[in-house]
Amino acid sequence: MAASPASLTTKTSPGSTARIGRPPQWTVSRSRKLARLYVYTTLSIEKIIKVLEDDVFRPRKNSAQKTIHNMLDNDPRYLRPESRSEMEQRISSLSVSPHRRRELKKDKASPTPTAAFETVAEIKEEGTSRDPSLSVDDSDSVHQLKEIIVQQPDLVFASELYTLPPGFTRYTPPMSVPPTTTPQSMADENSTYRGRQSTVLSGSVAPTTSSIRNLRGRVSGVSTRYARQISHLLKHFTISSASDTTQRPALSTRRPSISSTDDMPSETDVFEAFPEVGFALPGDFINVQNLSCAGFPGQDHFGGKCWCSIAEAVATEPTAWLLPTGELSARALHVLADPSQYNLAYRDCFGNTPLHLFAALESYQEPLFGMVLNSPDVRATNHAGQTFLHVLNIEWFSDLISLSAPLKQLLAYLRDTDPDMVYVKDVYGRTFFHRAHSLIRDSEILDGILSPFNPALSSRRDAFGFNPLANTHLGGEGPFIPPRRVSLLTPLPEERPNSSKSRTTSRTSNEEDAFVAYHTRLLQIIHASYDNPRTEDDEGRNGLHCLAEVILNQQTMDEHRNAVSTGRSLKRKHDRHTPEGGPAEGPLASRLRHLQGLLRSSRPLDVNHYDKAGNTILGAFITHLPDDQDDKAKSLSAILETLIQAGARIEGRNRRGETALLVAARLGRKIALTTLLERGANVHVRDVDGRGLLQVIDATCRAAREDVALYARLEACRVLLTGRRDWGVVREPGVLLEWRTRGVER
């Protein structure tokens, strides 16, 4: 098959050897610096040019503006800081990221601290000329300076420039290191010391006094402190040639063969393959006190990313159902003694109800039955979308041959009172049937459990590509085992040179025809979905997945076909020629119309469908529709809003543990990021490696060496998260922040 549109829009590197004629003014390095200065500082375009120009590089204003628009799309002025305080906030947030700081070369000595650190005189100058909050001329000067020192402990006060006020002592470098040198051994081995040398106003690549003077000479009207911040922004947060672009471990959903695994239980045993920490959900935290790293060989036992650390964090919560010893808390004992409707409405900080608690524990089958009969809401879910059926203890899946087995009785009752409860999906798209399939190894018994229910709903694929109904007859294979990282991670579809593994082909004379045939097939799936919403292509994508990627506009199709035949990249939307009179309907408007039609039909499509690669519908639209495709009617945000209003789960995750917000952040989708934030998306979400939003953005920034447009969009997303509106984003969110509720729990 032909390459997808995403693969054709990849721009050639500005430094490509295939280019002929005069080399471009805006190299990759200059473009990245332009992006940083634009989104992090209050400098005007004219002053930004003054900062960047040298003996041979003297760009004009319209050239800089065009480069900015090429990277950040039309009218990106809303991305700029509105004040000096907001600029300080953005740079401070950037400075604490270990992924963004440039490492000191091993053969290079550290600069003299007196040149690297800011002096009180410079603070004084800054306070009088720029920021009144840093003034030292009023009666509160000592108090204000103390606050500055607390916030910025690397400040060094030069005695020849300022006499310290009463109550201050001079700063002494740690470990009595002479102020003129930094031992290389300490820079390499003492991470605490190296961290202190990496603030906004200091660092291992700090500018010299002469460079600051030169910068102030070129940019009039800025203080020494302001010039120092600009210089640090350019030098301290650049991308070095040694940027870490290593791939993360892969996720494997392969089920080991029973015959080839010596330590697997016998055919009649019920066993549970517990997930890796990165895939753990609130239902797993209930009984986390009984888990330890010793039970999971090869797991990292540090950094808050192991079961021991999760157990320790959960134990500090006053609403936890179990004590650190694993015994029932007083709150849980109270519910057990009095399972009234009022008490059954209690929740812990992760949203787990008493039903979740006693379903997960052993030897509480009878009390759980009574609570189910008395519960005001048996379908109550925790913050990962899990009902109590998702966390049933393995004892419920034993002795299922008997017609009076507790599980069969429970399902019979729920089938009569709340038949849809068994179809509720967690954030990975798993229902009770995925849980049953992971624990029941007898295919006949499993058939008996599944047969009374709607096969169309019980056969939904989860994020790991698993369909419990299609895999009922396992033959010699074991049950479905949650994914584990085993080797280097396969790049995501949008990260590969050609989007799909089945569509990766070399350029041939037939590639243009294959490209057209591929999108024709996508259109066929879309049209067939109006009559049959379960229609899928070979990759498991339904009509909505196909709609996210298909080319609907003839002009756009012609441009893509030309790009395929010539091997050239596509022009950006605002560079393309519009025929006289223009098209009757833009590409996004047409896509929005089709989306509304598919969702309003008598048999609407599943907006939370997963394809075989584990991609959600919402994630597919975010992936395939970049910001530069948006129109004046703001159709892009309208598409996302339409999906959300139709029930698309904002917190639904792909097999990397990414929600739609994490996907938007990783790809630099500013419009999607803003839409999801306004919709209340969880800003403390983490992927399977425990990386939060800012960590993902920073890591992707370091890998985006040649793609200046992606780099600029990532910087823009970062300032949207840390800028003028406080979304509560933190650099390294933990498990409690990720999954706990906001507000007061009873």
C-alpha cells in the first residue's frame, strides 16, 4: 500500500545536501533559537533579530515573521508571554527540567562564578528599570532579597559592587571549592553540585561578562539581568549533539505457550499475571500492601516506579481502605459492620468504593453479595473506569463447573438488574470479559460465561489488541497476559518514515496509484460504516479511524499525488494556491460534516473503538490533523468537541499509557492541547514509563534536532501548560497525583 499523508508532509532538513543555490538563512539552530525567544521572552521581533544576527546573518523582519509562522502557524501571538512575570515563570519552569539542560563538555572548564552569577547591583538595576518586584531600594529590601535567595540559592553577591545588608552572610561554594574553578570530578559525580550550577541565572555554560555587554549593546533598553536570561535561554537550553534519543523498552502482548513454560500453573489452576507497574490502575492499589518488588524480578526498585513505592504512597492516604499491614482500616470495618446505602457510597482517594474493596479481597464473597443487593450504584467506577467486576479476586473464578458457583450467581443477578454493567470499559478499553478471559483457561467454561451476553459488546478490542470473544478457543496457548516491556520500542505510526507497517514501501513507479488506492479504500470503509458501524479495515480501524486519516478534498489529493510522484514535501496550507473562487467546502469542514453524519445515524459508530495498534479515535484525529490544517471556522476544535460530546473518553489510553492529552503534547498539537485542557483533561497523567506532560515534551524536544517545526510546536505546548493560566502542571507527577480525586472525600 502507499504511504500515508503524514509521511509525505515530512520536511527536508534545512541543511540537506540535495539543496542547490544559496543556503537558507534560517538554519535549524537559528530556527530553534528564534522559537525559544519568541515563546519565552517579551522581546519584540526587531529585538529578537538583533539578538540572533551576526556578521553574515542579518535577516529582515518579514523573514523572521514568516519563519515563525511556518513553525507555529498563522497568528501565533497568543503564545507570547504577556508580561515579565509570565516570562520569568516560563523560564523558571524550563530551568528545572533535567532533560532540557545542556551538559557541560568533559574537556571544558567551568567559567568563573563571578562572571556566571548575577550580582546584587544587577538586581538593583533590574528592579529600577524593569521589574519592581525585584527592587532593593525600598524599606523592605532585606526581606525581598531574602526571598530571592530562597528562590534562587545560586545568587552570589560581589563585594566590590555591593555591601551586604545586615543579616546576610556570604555565599560559600559547596565543599569549599575555590570560586574560580569547578573540579571536573565533582561536575561528573556530584549530581547535587551540578544541579546547583544549572539555574536560569547560572550554569555550566553561563555567558561571560563580555558576551552580556555585547548583547546589551545590540539590544538597547534591556538590563544586565534581562540580557543574562536571554543568553542563558539561547545557550543553556540548546540541543547538543549528544542529545539522548534512545528508544524505550517495547510492550509485548504475546501470550507464552503453556507447553514451553515450565513454571506456568497446571491446567486446573487459576493464576493471575499481575501487570507491570506502568499499567497499574486504582483497582490494583487496593491490595497493593501485599505486593513487593521481590515478586516482580527485573523491576526497577527506585524512583517511585515500583510496587513498594506505590504501597508506601497509598499508605499515607487517610482514605485508604487497608492499613499498611494489609488489615482493614477502621473505615472499612465500619462499612463491613453496617453496609447501608450511605456507607456504600464511601470512596477512597482513587474512587474505589466498598464494592471494589471487598471484590478484590479474598474470603468476602458473601458480604459482597449483600452489598451488591443493597448498593445504590453497583456500576460505580473508580478514576480508571473500573467497576468492582474489573477487580474480582481470583477465588471468584474457581470451581466454575458447578451451576451454583458464586460468579455464575452474581452474573445472573446483574444480568437481570443491570445487564449493561459487564460492558463497562476501563481506561484501556477492558471489560469484565477481558478479566474473565485472563483467569479462565477452560474454553468450555469460558464459553458458558460469555454466551448469555451480547457478542457485539463483549467482543470489543482493548488497547492491547485483545478481543476476548475472538480468542475464546486458545488451543495450546495460555490466557491473555498484560503487556510487559521486553526490548526496544517500535516507533509509533506517526514516527515512522511511512505511517503503517503494512504500507511501508519504497518509491516505485506504481506508488502514486497505490496512494490513491489506499485512500479510496479508506473512503469505502467510511461509506460502509453508515450501514454497518462495525465495519473495519485490515488494521482494525473503523469508519471514524479512517475518517481521521483520509483525504477528502480533491485539491489536497492532487497535491499529495504530486508529492508522491516528485518526492517533494507538501507546501503548508497558507502557502498553497487557492483556485479562483476557492473550494465550496474546506477539507476540515467536509470531515466535520462526515463525522456528524456517522455519529447521528441510527446505528452510530463506537467513538471509543481501538484499532489493532491500540489507537483510540480521539488519538487518531489528533495524530492525523495538525494545527496548520485548521480553518477560519475553527473546524479542528469543532471536530474534537464533536467527538467528546458523542462520548469519546478524554482519559482513554493507548498501549503506551497515553491519554489524548499526552498524545497532543508529544506531537505538539496546540489546538488539541488547549481543547482538552478546557475540557478538564487530567494534567497529571503519566505514560507507562511514568513520564508526565512536561517530561514527554522535553524528551521529544531533545529528539527533534532537525524538525524545527515540531521543536517550535513542542515549545509552544510547554508554555501553554506553564504560562499565564495555572493548570496545576508539575514536572514529575506521582501515582497519587495521577489517580487521586480532586475535592473532599467522605
